[in-house]
Amino acid sequence: MTTPLEILQRVFGYEQFHSLQERVIAHVLEGKDALVLMPTGGGKSLCFQVPALCREGLTIVISPLVSLQRDQVEALKANGVAAAVLNSTQSIEEAEVVLREIAHGRLKLLYVSPEKLFSGSLASRLTNWNIKLIAVDEAHCISFWGHDFRPEYTQLGRLREILPGVPLMALTATADPAIRRDILSQLSIDERWVFQSSFDRPNLHLSVLPGQKRFEVFQKFLKTHRNQTGIVYCITRATTEDLAERLCRLGYKADAYHAGMSTEDRHRVQDAFLKDETTIMCATIAFGMGIDKSNVRWVVHWNLPKNLEGFYQEIGRAGRDGLPADTVLFYSYADVAQQLKFIDNANPDRRELLTAKLDRMKQYAEAMICRRRILLSYFGEVLEKDCGHCDVCEHPPRTFDGTIVAQKLLSAIYRTAEHATLRHCALILRGSHVQEIVAHGWHELKTFGVGKDLKYDEWMEYGSQLINAGYVAVAYDRGMTLQLTPLSRPVLKGEKVVPLIKIRTFEEKKAAATQLQAAPAFPGDPELIELLKTVRKKLAIGRGIPPYVIFSDKTLKDMAVKLPKDAREFLQVHGVGDVKAKSYGKKFLKAIRDYGASQQPEGKNI
């Protein structure tokens, strides 16, 4: 039997395993089940791909999305691995070709969705195939308590009866303790056989910015991330389309993606993104689960996600190659209101759970301590010290005595008989004679104009802080009007001091908007890296596959550092295996040689 390390180096072009990968692979090769918990981009796929290539027989990979199946199969084929997919998009003839390959023992990995697996006669054929391992990817989909519950996943327990004795590996990047217990129970995996690596993604910078003026701030962000690929997650379809249109008008290669589009349009948009023809994708959460694109350099959440599991999985689209990447969450209490409306329309049995999960998401957004601590603690992981790589760690908040500010706002709420929104209160305190204020007679209130010392945006920001701290409540079912709370009275009576976070100066805000600097300069000549990307793009177009399937950005950067001169040295580059070296080596080696020659003074050899 070929050893796992030989497979890793020869087929995938990596020097060594992460410690957990090696343990999982050895465990599964002993014929045991496993639940594998690793972060997105942490190398989960290798945990079943390497064992599949170490011995005879077929590995069945259960995967929820056609796009994810297709991308992984393309990547395996590029490495010379016999892999195929069976899904509902194939013709009968295409499916028959795959089934013949299986019957003749020519396939090593077969990707299939649960619904396809249990439809028609496919399940009855399983016992005739030489199946050595079952891998259930995105295993959190099996749990009713998860953020992406898929009823068809609950059928997977039947595989225990159909294929007794065949080891089963479940894998996920997002599972809190309750979801883990559910996975173990439904798939009958021994709780001793759980393998968990840290959920920390230290290459991701975490940041939250106020929801006011998001497009203006986002434009500044994009200027520091020129020509980088990114995803903007939005809560509504309309927002994705509007944002993509505005970005296109500014000259960016942007597109929208949401569930309301036709299947054909979704495939077209996704393929353009995978092939680097589109660099900014404005999408709802329908986008991304099937994306294995390694060079996404940033993820922005335009609105507050509904839970930390989904948020963690979505920011996990960035930096899958291990290189630095940025994540930004825009946050305002209006986003909370929107999510609460969705919860009101949800199944009554799930409302309490959904509300609790939203509260944890709010805690992350409103954090005054290290954000990474909050994120990891949700998944049961304790960070021993602050990360130093989030906005809170880099810019610790400064507080001041905001009692008078609070009293003015609370007084405005009281005098409007709790019929005003935060926006109304800000206008009242600023002394604005706009029609909606005058129409209610609020221009005659005692508090009208008593807050002219603060700008409108400052009142909105401090108002949000008072809401988050519980001094003010929002009646989401009454037009988002502001209400007093039990904490309000002691403040109005001067019995309680209210600390508020100081709003940053213009210079500090400018720094905050651009604090997520473009990824730091990497070793290697930037011009050579761009040249190698051009070579990669041409090869990808010629073969009809995404550029990252040829080589990742990390591999190209390693080439630019190591400057291989021949085939032997080319194999030493990170991510270059035997098949890719034979397929692409000459093109990249020539590009490196030609570039080196162009940089030398005339008459000198390189």
C-alpha cells in the first residue's frame, strides 16, 4: 500500500500533513468511523481523499451542492485522480458512463448528493460496488439545530444498514456542541472518535463597522483592495442587484447572485466568478457553500447575519489558501429589526432557538473585547490570549461619561410618547424643521434643539449604543419606535452614570475604514506573480476550468520566491504534484526564465 505521505507529496504536492490530518487518516485506514471538525480551508478534504488513494476500492463522498461536487472533481482530475460525480444535472448517457467506470473498478472517488443517492435504483447498487469508505461532507446539514438543515441528510443513517462494516467519516467546519451530538447520534459514530482542530483562522482579520454610510466606507475599503476578489453578503435579493449595479457604474467587475435567478443565470454568474472574470460577487447566503475558490481575499457582510454558524462559514470563503484576508461586518440596529421580522415568520418551534442565536450574533457585533474570543467561544474553544488581529484589539474603545447625552435622548423618547424612531429623535435633538417632525408637532417639544452640539450621525451612533446597552428598547412591531426600559428611569433621575464609547475623529474613522489594508506584500516579485497569473489564466481558458484549479495563488507566490529552474526544482514548489508538474511545468518554467532574462542587464547571464 502506498503511504499517505507519499500520496500527499506525489499527487497533491504538499510537503507534510497537519498533525490532525495525519491522525484522522491513520484512524480511518484502520477501518474506524470519525467525526472531523476543521475550519474552512483547514484541509478537511484530504482526510478522505488521501485514504481513498492509499488502497483499492471506491470512496463515496456525500456532498450537498452540485457546484461543490463539480469543483472538487475538477481539482482531483487536475491532479490525475480518477474521480466523478453523479447528480441530477446529468443526462442518462452521462450517468451511464460513470456507472460503467464504477463497475469496472476505474474510479477512486464518487461525489453524490443524498437525494441522488436514495433516488431510483442507485442505493440498491451500492452493495455491488467495492466501497471502502463513506465521507459525509457538510455534516452539519443533518442537524435540525444547524443553520443549514437539509431534511434529505437525515436519510444518511440508512447507509449503516446498506453498507455494514464500511467506515463512515463525517466532516464539518461549523458545529456547536449540540450539533455535534446530533451528528454522532444520527450517523451512529462513537463519541470517542471525534477529531477537532482549532476553529481559529488566524489569517482572517475581523472587523465591524457602523452601518451608517456603508457604501461610502465600502468604496474606501475597495481602494485598498484593488484587483482583489471578494464577496459581499446581503440579506435581500434587491440589495445584491442594486449594489452590483452601483459597483459596475464605478468600473468594478461586479455581479449579483441570489436564489431568485434562473438556474442557468446562477451557473453563468458563478462560473464567471470562479474564472476571475467577475471579481466582486454581491450575493445572498445562497451563494458560497459550493465555492472552493482559494483566492478570495475579503468577505464583507452588508447586513447582520442571523447566527454565528452562518457568519463563520461565510467569512471562511476568504483566505482558503492560507494567505491574509479581510472580513468586515456592517452593523446597525435596523439589521437586527430585519432579522427579527424573519424570525416572526419562522416555524414557531424554532423561534426561541433562532432568537438566541441572533443574540449571540449581536454579541459579536457589539463586542468591546477581542472578537475572535467571542467567535471561538461559540464553538466551545477558549482562546488563551487576545488575537491582536481584530479591530477591537487594534483599536481598544475609549469611553466617556455619556450621562447627559443619554438623558437628552431618553427625554426625547419620553416627550414623543414613545412614538418616534431613532432617526426622528436625532432630528428633534438637532432642531430640524423637516416636514415629518413639524407634522407631529415635535418642533414644540422642550427637547427640540437641545442636542445641536452633536451631529446627526453622532446621535445615531450614540443612540445605537444606548439600545445595545439596554437603556432604550426598539418596538420592532411598531415601526421601530423607541421605548424606555427599566434602566431608563435611574438615568433620567441622575442616579446612574452611563458610559458611552467615544466616537472616533475624522482621522480615526478614515483609519478604521482603511484599517483592513490590502494584504501585506508577500515575498516574490509582484510583476512576476502577475505574469504567472496570466500564464495560469491562459491555461485555464484553454482547458475550460477555473484558474485556481491549475494552481492556487499561494503556489504562484511560492514559484516567485523559489524561482525553479528545472522540473526537479518545480516539484519542490508548494502545491505542485507529479501530474501538474508534467501538465503545466514547461509553461511556468519558461515564463520564469523569460522574466529573469528580461530583468538582467545586457550581456549578463542569469
